[in-house]
Amino acid sequence: MTQGANQSRIGVLAIQGDFSAHALALEESGAKALEIRKPEEIDGIDGLILPGGESTTMLKFLERSGFLDALKDFATERPVFGTCAGIILLAREVRHPAQVSLGLLDAVVERNAYGRQIDSSILVGPSELGAEPLEMVFIRAPRILETGPEVEVLARRDGFPVLVRQGRIMAATFHPELSTDRRVHRLFADIVSNSSQPGGIG
Amino acid sequence: MSEKNGNKAFTSTSLRLKIGLAEMLKGGVIMDVMNVEQARIAEEAGAVSVMALERVPAMIRAEGGVARMASPKLIKEIIQAVSIPVMAKARIGHFAEAQVLQELGVDFIDESEVLTPADETHHIDKHAFKTPFVCGARNLGEALRRIAEGAAMIRTKGEAGTGDVVHAVQHMRQIVKEMKALTVLSEQELYHAAKEHQAPYELVRIVAQTGKLPVPNFSAGGIATPADAALMMQLGAEAIFVGSGIFMKERATPLDVENDPKERAEAVSRAKAIVIATTHYNDPKIVAEASEQVTGTMKGLAAAAIEEKELLQTRGW
């Protein structure tokens, strides 16, 4: 955990969605959280979270004023973490229906793959984040259908990846920000602080 | 007092999932739609959800008669047409309509004063459903009574179908003021506050500790322009419902989005502008730019000119 002057500044895309839940989770994980609504606001941050919400709505804003290109540039050197709608924005390919995405994560993602709200669920299962089981809140969740060779799978549901990492890109089909377990956000905060230091993984 | 009214309720799996979906809608716009074409326009414009209904409030107000749940056929068509969550309204107390909506796979049920109430005493027991509910409120007590019944989202009632934001403002200010007042009370004073608000003590205590509702707090009722949306967001709303403000032309006539390209373009411009203003509510430059793109606004009806007995907001208690 970093503090004070060394504290990471992590942006949360605040176009729409549960960005305030992410901001709280980041603060609890020792990082400073900033709301990001415009492309010029990503300049001063060390990492970025794409929160849960409606990916179609977020895309409308990202497709305007060069926001998509700014995010692609940002991700070439700084870490990005997407949850639910966020993983849909990050994926190489989106199905059901097909839509534009950043292509930063080598994965094929299917939207609303588990059904409607009535099919939403909270599951507890093993993960690579330690022996303690991880709670996973799925809300109208997408499914990762395929992943590329560089994608490391950190947790699964029925055999399908639900938490993945590809270098400085992290993604979850569930909502760690809606649980009290902070291991997922702490991992991202660590990736951010390592990549913003000289000689780090960035 | 039952345990489900207290703090523990908010750790139950069912309520966490319901509130979780409400969290995902924050910062967005939920639009009333009456057909598939309107639903597509709403999604294209960036709505986070659509509310499927037979007649928007402005038409219900103008035409009168009994307003009921939308037809399952229409709701199914709209569910098929869009990828965003679909909401639908049930009459106050009409739990059988709510059961039908849950069966259809609707993502959120609005137990709404806009429809003709089916029960003059009881609201729906919303804990009995897996589908989340949103309910209207004019003050904190009403909001907390709905939350006690299981609502996972509160919205101001405003005065639906008018295009006059005055009562949405009044209700939001009232709720925010009453929440602030609770935060400075001592523990002993909270029992009396619960009595005054006619709300469960456990919920009053949660508001006193946190200064906010234990579920998301959205705004509805008379919001018709991008600046209206920005106003409600600045007053504390976490998302915006737009009913008649996007697809209505005259008081009881919708824009013909299916056959008239000019009227379709007008609806698209209104929908897009309200979405932009809701995200950038604190940025007047962007709200101004968005407003400039709008080619028309619903005619509207001053809420003050409506007789007391014609008000929709007094339905529910």
C-alpha cells in the first residue's frame, strides 16, 4: 500500500455507472481516486478503472471527441482495469450484439450472457488471489468466451474466466467494487504503483 | 420490528443484487418509450434503460381513463429490441401485475403513481419479488416506507406528464433537507424522528449515520430539458427519469418517430442532449452545447395550474 506523496492517483471513468463504488474501493485500497468525464482529464492519472454500468451509454461518450483514441494511448503505458461494462469496452471482440471496443484485452466477450436481472447472482469461489474464497457479484454479466495466450486467468465460473490479467490490463465480469473484500482492487493498485515507478513493470 | 427493516436487510443477497443494478444505472437517463422505434432511439441516444409503457404520463393526463400495466406483447417486443435493461410500471398495490412483469423478465418494476392505483391502503410487498422495484417519494418518510417494503431505488415523484420540473425540485429538496436534519440528532432523538417521519426506526438510524438513503436516489417527474436534468443532478439526484419530455409534441400527441424523419430527428436530439447533460451536469459549457442541439421541447403544462384532485403525486402515501 502506498501513502502520501507516493500515493497512486487512479481515475474512474465517471460517464455513468457505479463509479462512486469503485472510488470508495480504491480509497480503501490506499489509492487516490479521481472521477474522469473528459479525455483531457486522463493526463494526470497513473491508472484508470472502467466501471460497471451500460457499455452502450459509455460508448456514446467515448466515440465523441477522440476519447477512444486517448484511452488506447493511455493504455500503452498505464494500467487499466475494467469491470462488467468495463470488460466489454476493453475486449478485442464483443458479441450479442457486436459493438465497438478498445481491443486492449485479447478476449472475446458476450454481453448479457447469463440472462436478465432475475438471473443475476452472488457466488463465492476460489481464485489466484489467495486461499480465502472470493465473493463475486454478477449483475446482468457478460461472459468471456475466448482468451488469447497472454491472458492469465485469475478466477473462473463454470470453467469460463471471470477475472483476468494481461500485463497492465485487468478485467472482471463481476463487480469486486460491490463486495467488501478488497484483494482485487489492491492487486490493481499494486500494478499501478509498480508501473508508475522507474524500473517497474510498466 | 422485523429484521428486514434494519441494517441486516442491506446485506441480504437478494437486496444486494437489486441495489447493485440500481448502482449500474447511476449517472444515466431512463427514458419512457411506447414502441420499439422509440426504444431504439433511446438506446442509440445513450439511455441506460427504457421504461416500456402504453401511454406516457402526458397522454394519460390528457386522455384520462384507467391507466394500467403495459401489454405483455409490447414489453416483450421492447425487451427483444434493445440490449439495455427494460423497466415497466405496475399500479400501486397491484402485485399481480408485478408478478406478470417479473415473469416477462423485466429488469426493474416501477410501482408508479402515474398508473391508476389498485389498492388505496397497501403498496406491493416488494421483498416477495426477485425483480427490483423503484418507487416514487415526495419526502423522506415516504421514501423510507417504500424502502421498508423492499424498494431498491427511490425516485422523486415530481408531477409526471407536465414538463414542469417544479415538484421534482420540491421533492428532492425536501428529501435532502430531511436527511441532513437527521444527521445532527442525538441517538435519543431518533426515536421521535422515526415517529415524525412515520418510518421504521432502523431505517431512520441508517440515514442519520450516513446522511443518505440506503438505496440509490433518482429523480423523475416533469424533467423535460437538458438544464432540468443538470438541475436535478446538482440537487442530489443520482440519475434521471424522463417521461414525456422526449417523445411528446403537443400535450397528447407524440412525435411521429416511425414515419416522419424530421420528428424522429427532433426526438433523437432531445434524447441525446439530456444524456449528455446528465453526465456533465456540473459543466455548464457542455450543458449549453447540448441544449443548443435540441430542435424542440414538449409544450408542457404548468403544475401550479393543475387542480389538487388531478395531481398524480398524491397517489401513494
